[in-house]
Amino acid sequence: MALPKIVGIETELGIMVRGTSEWNPVSASSLLINAYVGNQPGGLDDRTSPIAWDFVDEMPGADARDYLPPEFAMPPEIETHLVNAVLTNGARYYVDHAHPEISTPECRDALSIVLYDRAAELIAVESMVQADAALPPGQELILYKDNSDRKGNAYGTHENYLLDRLLPFGQIITGATTHFVTRQIFTGSGKVGTELPGLTQQDIPYQLTQRAEHFEEEVGLETTLKRPIINTRDEPHADSQRYRRLHVIVGDANLAQVATFLKVGTSSILFAMLEDHALERMHPLADPVPTMHQVSHDLTLRAPLEMDNGKTMTALEVQFDLLAQAKEWSQSHGLESVGGDEVGNMILERWEQVLTGLESDPDSVAAQVDWVAKKRILEGFRERHDCDWDDPRLRALDLQYHDLRPTKSLAARAGLETLVDDVDALEACHEPPEDTRAYFRGKCLQKFASSVVAANWDSIVFDVGDDPLRRVPMLEPGRGTVEHVGAILEEASTVNELLDKLGA
Amino acid sequence: MAEREQIKKPSPRRDAAKAEQAPAKSESGEKLKADLDDLLDEIDDVLETNAEDFVKSYIQKGGQ
């Protein structure tokens, strides 16, 4: 049986400070996060600095292809000196290279991830308000939930899926590559123009995704250059004998909640099917990297993609066949691995609805798919102002779609359908999900913040006074839930009591 | 404090049920057009002035 598809999303945000030419993105990102964390009531007690991230288990240079010689790829560096906080909802909020980045807590299913992704947006909005209060008058800090500055620089929205270590990595490569290339038809956030050398705005006025053009390899360890469709970072943040964390770097940041839901939901189903040996037709592509660009550039969704068997299929045809196999799998294996019947069936229904809409009339899914919603605005603006695709106002609209300020955001005005209430998302800014280990992390920070020295994905370090520091491992992402530790957390009035009850 | 918060938790499943009960409306073409006109009116108000400089100054290095 497939393992529960526990999932998290890391979002790197675009950042700007207006009203001054003297700013740098690292300082601005630090100011942003410190301003947010320093202004949160409760949780942090009498501490003056946020709970530190614990780097002891970080090893982003580990490669899933363990047969490769170590000199094959340069391992990414870990920047341990930058701002790095853990939030009471179990999320991580930190400076990554030159961007603020927020990682959702571990979520049990695609709907839970939509809630915590929306919470991350609200945290970013609140952070901007707090940062502006700390900046000199006339300066304003702005965050964008996008993936490209449209000048050749990209930054990621990474999904992370819990997979069975027994699933051979070669099968992940074959099974996932085609899905990642073809799912772009509903995961793309849209981009005006092109960033590929040799192509111009005349060639590509508008395309489906922000990210596709930044991918150059099929498989690899890199994330900042020569980006691969399948990233081999082997850093499970869990029991490495049992689990793998697949680090998926191909996705766009979505403002449309249905797009986020489908991006994670369809991929969760695909991985569960691989674990259940139920994906019979994987439709391997002849040449995935150029095909990834081709799909992004094809607004008709009808381009024939070269398959490995010499035939051609369209992205829609591939997706419809993955959906058909997913339906069969749901009948034979059930939907427990992707969060149960309610969420699982909702993924299948929405998947079909969006594919059918894209096939018959893409405009009919303008409330569900970002690239369609954005294109509708751009086309409307062009018609009203009689301007061509190279008008700078269209590029400004493209960027402003992703602006997270409620007063400026075009996505917030585009009539996008919501799957979660903002009331619930506001609460999720502080409250962890109850059905993963994020519950234990978040509740410990709420109740025992002054005794927490550091935390990371798979452990928490407590200071219990005179004794040495105590590390509580959390190597099982599905344990530490309200069901497992809710009563213990409730009853314990001190950290020593908590550790005694846990038997730690 | 934990007691109250544990009872009043984020509950995405409730929204799942709601979303299923009230699927996206299939709006007529005219309604969509009117919505778009309203949206474009609003965009004319909120669109960043000096679009060219605004876009040029957006440079984001050092990302993954």
C-alpha cells in the first residue's frame, strides 16, 4: 500500500523596497521576518529572538543517485547565519540566499496544503505591514508570490512529498517527468514574454508558466543553475531507512487555490500510484527538457509532443490518460493515501473539470487556473487600451498579478475561486495541522517556547535547566499528531513533565 | 491555552464539503464580460504608475 502522501510547500518570495535606491535583499528579507516574528503575541514568551532553526540534520548535498561519485555535483551551501525562525503553526520562515522563504508545516493532504499556503500568504501580508512600520518614512517593502523577475533570474516554489524508500528512484524519474511536463497546463501562473536566449517577445508574447524556461536538465542535484526536472536531493528529514522526501522544484507559485490544490493533489495521486505499481502507462517523453518549454509556449494546448515510442500526444491527452488511470487506481486501492475519500474524490473531480474546461474553452477555468486568469486580464487590457504585447504596462500587469499587497494585488481582484475561508487561514497562521508531526512542533512552541532551544523538521531541542539539552526526535512525519500526543501536551504543565510522559 | 485552541482548530475538511455543495457557477459569457469590464476599471486605478521603470527595477538574484 502507498504511504500517506504527507506534503509541504516552500515558497521563495520576490522582494523589493521602494522609495530608496539603498537597499539589499538580504537585509530587507531579514528585517521583514524579524518584524513579523517580533510582533507575534504569545508563543515567544519573554524571548527577544525567534526560536532558532537547528541545522544538525541538514544535508542538501546528499544525492538520491547513490551510485554517482561525490565530485559529480557541487553540494548546495547552507547559510546558517541568516534569519531562521520556526512559527507556532509548525512552519519555517527564513532568509534563503537573497529571498524571504516560507515553508508550510507538513500537511496530510492537498486541501490542508491549500489552507497553509493561504496562511503563508497572510503571514507575508502581515510581515509587510510590520516591516513598513520599521522602515524610514517614504519607504515600502513589497513581496511578490512569483518565480521569475522576467530577466533570467528564477526562484522556487518547491513541493515536498513523502515517498517510500523502497520505490526505486528510476521509477520516480520515469513516472514523474511526464506528469511534471504536462501538468503545466493547469499549474502555470502565466508570464508575458520569454527569458530563453534567442527568442523574443514577438516569438513568445505570453506563455503558461514562469518556471519552465529555467530548466535545463532532466535529472540532477542543482537547484540554482542548470535546474533539473527531477531533483535528486536526498534529504528525507525523516527515518531515512523508510522514507524519501521528493523535492519537486518544477512548479510555479499559484495564487489560484484550485491550481495549488491540483498541483499537489494530482502529484500525490501519481506518487501513490507508483508506490502501488498501478501506473501502467507512464508515457515517457522523447526529450523532456525541450518538451517542457514547448508545453509552456503552447497556448493552444494542442501541440504534438514527441513521445519516446515515436508517436505524439498532446499535454491534454497525457493528462486525461493519467486521470483515467487514477480513477481506476482509486477503485482498486482506495484514496486513504491521499487523505481519504472526501479529499481524494475532490481531486479527481476537479482534475476532470479543469481538463475538460481547458479542452473545450480555456476561459471557462479562469477562476481555477492562474495563467488563464492572467491572460484574461491582459487580453482585456490590450483591447481596452489598444496596445501591443510589448507595451510595458502589460509587463507591469503581469508582475502586479503576484503582488501580495491587498491594495495592489491583481490576483485578489481576478475572481479566483477559493477552497478555504480566510478566517480559517488566519487561524492557521498560528495553529498547526493536527494530523502530522507539525502538531507537536507547533504546540511545543506555543506552550513551552521558553524551553525550546531549537527546532527543525525532525527534532526539537529542549533546555530543561541543569541537565544537558534534550533532543526529541520526530523521525515519523505521521506521528506527533493530536491523536498521539494531544492529551500528553494538554496534561504536561512543565517541559520536564512533557518529556517524562513522552518517555524521552 | 491549548484546550481552547485544540477545539477550535483549522478544519479544511469543512471547506471541502462546502466546496462540493457549491461548485463553481457556470457564468454566462455576458456576465463574464461585465465582470472583466469592472475589473479593468479597477485595474486602471491600481496599476502602478510609470510601468516601465517599475518593471525594470524588479531584479531578483540569488534564487533557487
